[in-house]
Amino acid sequence: MTKITFIEPNGTRREIEAADGQSVMLAATGAGIDGISAECGGSCICATCHCLVIDAPQDLPEMEDTERDTLEFTSDAMQDNSRLTCQVEVTPALDGAVFQVVGH
Amino acid sequence: MAGVVIIGAGHGGTQLAAGLRDEGYAGTIDLISADPDHPYHKPPLSKSFMKAEDAPLQPLRAPVFFADKDIRLHLGQTATGIDRAAKTVTLADGATLPYAALVLATGTEARRLTLPGHDLPGVHTLRTASDARALRGALPGVARVVVIGGGFIGLEAAAMLAGRGIAVTVAELAPRLLGRAASAEVAQAVAHELEALGVRVLTGVSVEAIEGEGRVAAVRLGTEVLAADLVIVGIGAVPVDGLARAADLTVENGVVVDAHLATSDPHIFALGDCASFPAPGNGRHMRLESVQNATDQARALAATLAGKPTAYGAVPWFWSDIGPMKLQIAGLIGAADEAITTHGADGRLKSVYHLAAGRLVAVETLNSAGEHMLARRLLTDGVTPPRDVLATGDAARIKAAWQDLTATA
């Protein structure tokens, strides 16, 4: 299990224990984190799992083109630390990471 | 005091319950679901759910969410009647729930074949978790599948089955795949993709019967007989409107609602796949079967029911993952009279820009997520970049044109 912290849209910080191998989005929605509606279920389409990486003990794996393109043209402005959490896998390297939910 | 009662806990009903709390609604929320499974994402049923025997359903919201938000979830409960005068709903177990506002989010059910053999064991449909579990459980040992119908669900299933090494034939009555849902250009690209995956695609064929002794063995077409260990019927869906009809609400290709999603009874609303709503722009009633339509209508209705009347007017968008191909559609092709196609470096179709009387009305993309997201912005803002810019299919250039057009607007 990997500890990940989310900052919900209203500012609440919540730490969760996430099972490795699933996506960060699934871990977050499974724990009832507010603001991640994940409408498309993880197909990298709706951008409603958009989060900012506030802190990460190690660099996250690089984005693929689909994630980058979806983020670049989404209505919630893309920032340098933007990620679609459905495309980020929970691994021990994420232990201690902090994601801020952009919301929808 | 009576609150909001929602019938149907699919994408729309569940989003409405969540959205009401987001909007600060403090009354009671009862979410009634005839489906016994905890509310789940439907699109993965034909894809990731099939990949492993123990793949779980993907919850729309975690169980803890419903408790946290004080949403009363009634799973496996069928609503049997509406008393409009008393403003109550009756459930199959005899319980009666009062409502201030009632919302029908009942969705659709698979259209049934009426051919000989339609009810033989081995004939499947794919709409609910229980359908998906039955199909998944039946697949081991299956070598040949016939998919009847060339719509999105059937084609997604065909690609998934071909990926497992199963010999798949798609039999479609119409002259091409995807009927009204996609353009002819895209339908042809999808057919090529499926054929590259090993799927046999037959269009313009009639299905005469499903044959077999005790279970399915073949599908008889007008032209040939296809051996089959299993058949998937994907010939569309019909709105679940029985409650609305019994309650004498106006029903015509779905439950008829106005721009605020109210039915002919001002205390009863409908949304999602089962609702026939006035299209923004021309006001003609239409019904859409999509996750986006259900969830965005739920957001609009949540605001209305929380005291902020909100007309529904979102740009429709849609996606389908067919094997490795990601098809995305923004807008409605309906009235288009001009198509601009673009191709990737590999020569394959990448996008189709549809114009009606010179205005951009819809964009289809294949494996081109940036163009799709940008198309949604263009359609929301109602801008049409110059044709020569669209024809480049270059998202950066189209974005620059969009910025120019919206800056001067």
C-alpha cells in the first residue's frame, strides 16, 4: 500500500492508502475523494480527474501523447504540474505524494 | 419532509445525487436502482471488465461516498408506480416514498430480436453488469462468435473478442457500420480497423434465424450460414418508459421534457438515455444515449432542483474504444452538408470536420485526443476556423485560429 495525499477542492487534505497497480484516479474515487468525477471511467477522455502534483518524492513517469493532448486543450487550464490521474499508476515510488484536485 | 427521489442509479442518476449535494441541497435524497449491483461505470463492461475473470466493476462513486453525502441508495428495488396526485412512488416491496421532486433516470434496455432462435442459450446482450458477467462466464472454450448489429457496443465487443483470439463475424443489416451514429468516412475506417484485428465485417446482410439444438450453433443469414458458439445481439436500445406511460406523462421516443428537464408534470423530471429533450439551437426533441448527456443533464438538473433554474445546453460528446482505436465525436452530425477530412502521417483517417451552411457542427476524431478536446471548445464557443486551417488537422494551428476568433468576438 502506498500513502497518497489529496487536497480536495474545498481545501481539505486527505491521506489515503492506495493499492499498487491501480490508477491514482481509481484509488481516489474508491476512497471517496471529492472533486474527481472521472466521468469516462479512466479512458483518458473527459479530463475530470485532473490534478496538480504538489509534491512527489520522485519524478512521475512521463505523460503519453494522449494525456498531454487531452490536458493541453481541456477547459481547466493545464499547468506544468498537471496530470490526468487515470493515467498515473500507483507504485511505491508515489509514497508521500500530494495531489491537488482541480475539480470540474 | 419529502425530498428528491431518483429512479435509476446509472451515470445520470448517480451524478444527480452527487450534484445535488455539491449544489448545497440539504433535503433527503433517495436513489432507487432496480439493478442489484452497486452503481458502476457502463463503458468498461465491454472492455476491461472482460479482460480478467475476476475484474471488478468500476464503481461510479465509492460506497463510502453515499454514506458521507447522506444519499439513501436502494439497490435491487424496482419502482412499480407513481401516484402523481399524492406525490408518492411505490416500490416492489410495498414501500411508499413521498417526493417533492421525482426524477426518472431509468435509461434504456437492449432492443430484442424477434427472430426464430432469439432465446436460445448462448445468445447474449450486453448492457448491464449482470449481462457482462453472463457473457464473461460463457467465453471460456468459445472459438466462434457472431455479433448481430454494427453499433458501438457490438463493435467494441467484437474488437475485445478478436483480441482474445476468437473468430468474430459482425453481421449488420444496413449498408455500413454505425448507422446514424458516425459518418460514412469514420464507419469505413472503423471497419478497416476491425478487419485488421481479424474481425470479418459483413454489411447489408439480413439475419434470418439463430439455429441450434438446445443451444446456439449457427446464425443463418440470407446469404450463408455462420457457425457460432456464442451470439451477441447489439441492435440498439429502447428507452425504459413504462413508469412514465403508466403515470400518463407525455412519452414519444422517450420521456418528453422541456429545456429544464421537466416532464409534462412540473414535479417530475427525466434525464439521460430515457429523456427526449429540446436540442439547443433548433428546439427539436431528441434523445441521446451517452455518458456525457446523462451526467451533464444531471448537473443542470441538480442546479435547478437546488434553486438555481438551469436550462440544459451542453455540447454533446461521445467516445468509443474499439480495440486500440479511440473514436471521439463532439457535436451532432445531423444537419451537416460539408465534410473536411484530415489524415495522419500514416495515411489513415484522423479527423472529420462537419459543417452545416458553413458553420462547424461536429468533429469526429480517431486517436486524436487533442483535436477532440479543442473541437469541444470550438463548438461551445460557436466559432468556425477557416477551412484551410481545419484541413491541416494540426491542433496547434486550429487552437491559434480559435484564439484569434474568440479574441475578436
